Amino acid sequence: MITVKEKIRLIEACFGKSKLSNDNKNAIVFCPVCKSQGKDKFKLAIGIEKGMYHCWVCETKGKNIGRLALKYSIQKKAATELYSYFKTDKDDEQLRIEKKKIVTLPEDFRLVATSRGNRSKAARSYLTSRGFTEKDIKRYRIGISDSYHFKNRVIFPSFDCEQKLNFFTARSILKDVKRRYYNCSNKRKEIIFNEIDINFKEELVLVEGVFDLLHCPENSTCILGSWLDKNYKLFQQIVINHTSVVLCFDEDARHKTQKIAKSLHEYCIDVKISQHKGKDFGDMSKKEVDYWIKTAKPFNNDDRISYLIQNIKSGSIF
């Protein structure tokens, strides 16, 4: 049976120097999740007996500290030992599920910005017709592939804060195609699109799709749809970092926008809503996008009640 001293050795090998709690039941270390968000917080408590852990800042928690070590520690041997000691059958099953979620681009993926040939030329021509410049093509790391599912498509990859691929969406460059978008299998609620480019300490602009991002400020991301709630990783990070947001969703999603704004507002998040009409952000010029972001209206509950009353169709606003 592993000793307390050996457990602490493995914990420190994975997370750095630790400190015992007053009752000697917990080892306190720097939280790797907080660190990935640009914070150094000595607030991750690890139960020495059972391996349960909880960060009192970012609320990261679980039943096997080895799983967190496998994800964040560069000391893989120590992390594997730590995981093996505390693992259960449920842990092994969860790891298998997580491995299935690993996202990979097609083997022949190549950047449009640095590629030559007919396929690259066709992709560049399509992107230019949608308003993309060479700088934009590089900025969004847009690529192409000759693989079956990706022929005649432009691929938008997404990377998390650790520079790991977490999602991609591929848009057809041909007209009259039934399936315009082909997405990877990862669930949208579990990722933040191009989290690598986001600064949660500054105002964040949210749009629906990748093409809506084109003329937005650098600190912008898309939600890959028209809905966002507390079960989404993006929502959670906005709340954790108390990030101010500007909602710039399509006009036909106005009702959902009001609901999203209300949910964020309940967590004391400063929310503004773009008042644009007639065009989606993806069809606007940079000047128009800048105007609607600058004139976005701060949200409050009175606005939501007013909106509901104006759109009432029955005897209830709920």
C-alpha cells in the first residue's frame, strides 16, 4: 500500500510544491486550471486519502487527482502512477470516452495561405468573394484537404488555451449543396471556439458563426449556433472571469438573445446587445460592424420585459 509520503511525492512531482492543511488531510498546490487562464492560485486542495480535489477559485473538482495530473502535468510517469492508485472502473470508462473526443484534422490538411494549386486557388477565390483578405485567411488559420468529406470545403480549425485542437468546421465552397457545413464530433457546449485568441479580461464580442467573425474586433468568438447557457464552457468562463460581453446575434434570434442576456445578467455580467437590423454580421462591412458594436445597448431586465410585452401573442409573457 502506498504511503502518505509517497502520495505527496507524486502530487508534488505533478503539481509542484505543496502545503499540508492544518488537519493534515489535504495537500494544497497551485491549480493548473487557474494557471492555464493566466492566474497563479495556490488554492487546489487534494484529499490525501482518497485523491478527491477541489479548487476554491475556479471550482475545478473531481474524485481522482490523477486525471487532472494526466491532463496538465508534464511528468507523465508520476501522473500515471497517481491516476492508477486512485482509479476506479468508472475512471477508466471516463478516460475511454475522453480519448474518443480527441479531435484531429485530415492528414493532408494544409493552410490556404501557404498552399498552391487548383484547390487552394478555388478556396481563396471563394473566401475573397465572402470578404476575406489574405490577412484574414492567415488570422483564422483556414485550411483545405483532398479527403472525401473535405473536398471543395474550407476548414476553420479551433484551438483551446493550451494550443490544442478542440474543434473544426468545414464550409462548402460550392452552391446548391445540401450540407453546407461539416463539423467534427465534439459538442459545441464543451469547447470555446479559438479560445487561444481570447482575452477574458477585456470586453468580448459574441456572434453566431465563423463568417460573422470576419470584421469583428480581435477579441471576438462565435458560439457556433444561436444558443448559450450555463452548461456551455464559454458561458462558464465568462462568469468566472466576469467578462463584459456584446451579443451580436442574427436578427431572427432576438428572442434567444434576450434570454441569453438575462442569464448572463443574473451572474452580474455586463451585457450589451447590438441593435442591427436587415443584415447579419457576416454580410456587413467592417465600418457597419464597428458601428453596431459601438452603439450596442446595455441590457437590463426592464428591456426584457418591454421586449416580451411588445411581442406578446397570448395572455402571458412567460
